[in-house]
Amino acid sequence: MEPTTTATTADLTTVFARIQGMLLSQESAEAAATQLARAAQDLIGSAAGAGVSLLDDTGRRTSVAATDPWVESADAAQYELGEGPCLSAWATESLQRLEDTATDARWPEWSRTAAATGIASVLSVPVLYRERRLGAMKIYATTAGAFDDRAEHQLLLLASAAGTLLGAAQGSDAPQRLSASMQQALADRTAVETATGMLMERHATDHESARRLLIEASRQQRRPLAQIARRIAERATDPTR
């Protein structure tokens, strides 16, 4: 385990040393995002492609980086349809793991579209900077169940550092546009936080453990995290049991 962790750290250090001097403008941030997408594909052997999407506060893309045209096409479909693992990762600020696009029911329209292009599994994580959500980083595979806990750990590390690097290139004075996507994202986040608090009380546990209960229920039931959270908030039968 130690050699793997050390190797991953060394690889990430090399990537960030290569791009940190680029972050002087929005254009160079996009170039850095492309480097980060390539790094994700290179570091995680089961990934057939990777991408980074930068979003504004409404959930609308401001830029995108992808290792391949089909990755960019799959990303574009999420924003056209208004659903998908990357949008959910951004909205809920939590990791989204899709094991099989042929059977997962959380994002039905997007999953069908992705499956038709040969995408079988997805791992997506939010890119965060301090209190701000910058976007999402994702990796795609052509086989089902391609990503394990180690892949999750690697992508989370990469996204965490990406948030620090990319956040420095983004201004904080962007206009606040209350679009439908923003309202939905805020509603989803509120539902998740409310349900997390209720689970903490019901199960006498801490915030992290309560959030894990939500995420696990979402995976097992193949339903969006926010949908599970709303069932709890509405005091329906606890779906995490």
C-alpha cells in the first residue's frame, strides 16, 4: 500500500509542478484543465477517457477540457439533458460512481445516451475551491464496474489539487444568475444537508458517517442522492436501512 501511495503522490507532484505556472488567466486555466484531464486518464489505468468541466454558479459550463472528442460529447449531453453524474457531483459536492450505464436508473436519459457511445462506467467528483464549487472532474470507462476505491482516492486527490490551482484563476465577482438549474442545485444541496442532519440524529452518528449512509443508499438503489435525501426529509421510511 505504501509504494502505491508514494507513487501516486510523486505523479501528482509532477503534474502540478508542470501546470502551476500557467494559471495567469482564464485561457491558461483552460489549458491547465486539459493537462489535468490527461493526468487523470494516465494515472488511473482503467480510465479510457477523462474530462474537467468548469461551471458558473448556475451550473452552466464556462469551459471544458477532454482527452477525446467522445468524452466532450458525453459531457455536452449532460448539460443538454440537465442530468448526469457530473452535474450531480457539482450540485451535491459529493463523489458519484456509476457502475453500469446499462442498468443505472439515477440519470436514465443520459445513461442511455452514454451507453450508446460505448461508455459503461463513470466516476465523477466535484472540483472545489474554499467555499466555491468550480465544476467537476470525471473519468469514463468502456467496461462496467471499472473503478474501485483506489480510483476514487486518486481522482479525489487530483480534483482537490485541481480546485486549488484552478480557483486562483477564477474571479469571485461573476454575476449571480438565478436560473432553473441553480435553483434546482440549491434545492438538492439543501435536501442533502437536511437529510444528513436527520440521519445524524436517528443513528447517533457524525456528519461524515451520515453522508456515507446517503451515498451508499443512492448507489444501492441507483437513485439520485437528492431523491434519497428528500424521502428522508419528508419523514418517509428511512431508505438507508
